[in-house]
Amino acid sequence: MHLVFHHSGSSDVAAGGRHHLGSGCGAALILTKVRPDEIGDLELVIAVALTLPVLATLPSPGGLYSALARASSELSYTLYLTHFPLLTLIVLVGFAPDRLPPSIFAAGLYAGLLSVALIWAAIVWWCFERNTDRVYSLIASTLLAPATLSRGGAEA
């Protein structure tokens, strides 16, 4: 697999570069599954690692993409923390020890479970994580204020 990087100030060229880089990583991912003897995980990781810095330098497409990227980045850590315990509980209580054969019903069920996990993560984020900066500032100002006052009083 050959990756070619071109840089230009034109947003059309940058968007085309983003498309080609994404296609290269997508092709590498597909090759790891179709022909695992030709490209392995290490090669895929190298392709992604080389692509990310280039993608970071390209201009943002803006609009809906930026809004979705910001929202998903806000929710990602909460989803990471909450999805496994929630889905494990649902599967163990509702489905264990049965396994679902591949079917439209199973796909719909998995899509529903994904929706439940996303909604639960959004609720947890809304209740706790959205206030993290505010709580951090409050704690920092509370802890630092007495030290600042005592130092200022000692010098005077």
C-alpha cells in the first residue's frame, strides 16, 4: 500500500487529500480481514499513525461535521466508561445463556442496545461530566485562595 501526501492551500485539494487518506486506511482495514497474510495489525496501525497527523493539519469542513465531532468528543469518555457495565447487565439479565443467530431481529436488537448505551452515556454526561470544568475551577479556587491569602498576609 502506498500513501502519497500532498499539501495545498486549496480546500478542494485538502478535501480530496482527506478522501484519499481515508480510502487508504479503509483499504488497509479491509485487507487485514480479507487477506490477513498480506497486511497485519502492525501495518494497519502504521497506516493510521501516519495518516492522523496529516488529517489534523487539514482545514475543518465546518458546519454539521464540527457540531457532530464536538458532541461525540464530549460524550466519548462517558460512553467508554458506561457502555460495558450497562450492556453486560442487559445481556446477562435478558438473554444469557442464549445466543442470537444472525438475523434482522438480532441486528435490530443490537441497534437498540447501541441506542440504549448512547442514551445512558448522554444521561450520565449530562448529570456529571458536563460540570467537570466548573467543579474543577471551584475546587482549585477554594484550595488556592487560602494559600494565596496566607502568603500575601505574611509578606505585608
